[in-house]
Amino acid sequence: MAERTEHTPRTGTQMITGETGSDPRQPAVAFVTTEHFVLQGARAATVAESTGRANMFLATVSGGLVALGLVATASRVGTAFYVFSLVLLPTLAFVGWATFERVVQSGVEDLGYARRIAMLRGYYFDNAPELGPYLLSVPASERLHVQGLPTDQRWQGFRTVAGMVSVITAVLAGSTAGVIAPAVAEHSLAAALIPGAAVALSTLVGLMRFQRSAWKPGLATTLIEQADEEPS
């Protein structure tokens, strides 16, 4: 009689690789894949928070300005209007400042997550270069651009959620100064425009500098130190 031999069925991975032993890279691949999904979820959370805070701020400003218009009509731009304006506008400006600062923080967090995802993509291509024709492959210096994070555009700050909030906050701060000035200058239009524009411009410049200084460390750091850039 022929001797019976035990046959152990091979797993799908073993059938592909032609090996019966376990691939030592399998745990690393599982860890990297899990980390990639976790980082993607974290990025989605930062975007959702920024959008939610911006929507809340815009809704607050909209409701406040509607109330200001009603008070102006009822008081015929009298004393009650100025009192209400000097209470409402600084409050809205403060809400804008708080929203701006938190949105900037969320943006910096998102940049950190994007950088880590870009490094994981480099790991994918380093360990499976055959994926190059099927996945988007770019040099190391372009990995953040692929994820929608341009790093070399001068006016990019104005196109962010924080940039939008900063412009509205600056207008609110300038409007506060514009309400105070005519109240003490016999309702002069020039007295309202000059200090209002000066305060709005200085506020905008200060906020944009704050945003740029917050983003600068993350953008200035080299993603991966390489003598020769390899597509990844």
C-alpha cells in the first residue's frame, strides 16, 4: 500500500507567493494599512470640525447683522443703534477670532496627518515598486501637492477656511471702529471710513501673519531626507 502523507492546505497568500512559510512583512503591511486608515479618519475629522466651526460662525454673524438692521430701523439710527452695535460687533469679532484660532490649529493638525500619509505612500512604493503603473506616483517633494496641500503659493492662506474667517473677523473689527468714530465726530463719513479701514487692515495682516507662522514649521520641514528623489 502507498504511504499516505499529510497535506496541509495553503493560504491564499502562500498560493500567490509559492511559499509555505509565513511572510515576515505581513504584520508590517497590516500595521501600515491600519495606520493609513486611522490617519484618513483623523483628517476627515479635522475637516469636519473646521467646516462646522465656520458654519457656526457665519450663522452667528448672519443672525447678528439681521438683528442690527432691525434695531437700526426701529431706532432710526439713533442712540440705541450705536449702543447695540458697540455690544454686538465686538462680540462677533471675538467669536471670529476664537473660530480663526481653532481652525488654524485644525489645519496644522491636518497637515501633520497628510505628511504621515505621504510617508506611508513612500513605504508602499519602496516595498512594492510594481504598483507604480497603477497608483499615482510622484517625487517625494510633490507628495503633499498630491493630497491638495500646495506649499509654494503665496496667497494660499486666503483660500483656506481660516483665511475666510480672518477676512470676516477683520471686517467686524473695522466696523466696530467705524461705529465709534462717527459717534464722536458728528456722523462724518470720512471719520468712519478712515479708522475703520485702518483697524480692518491691521487686524487682517495680524491674523494672516499668525496663520503663516503656525503653518511655517510644518511646511519648512523636509518630508523625507533623500539625496536623490525617487517616485513615490
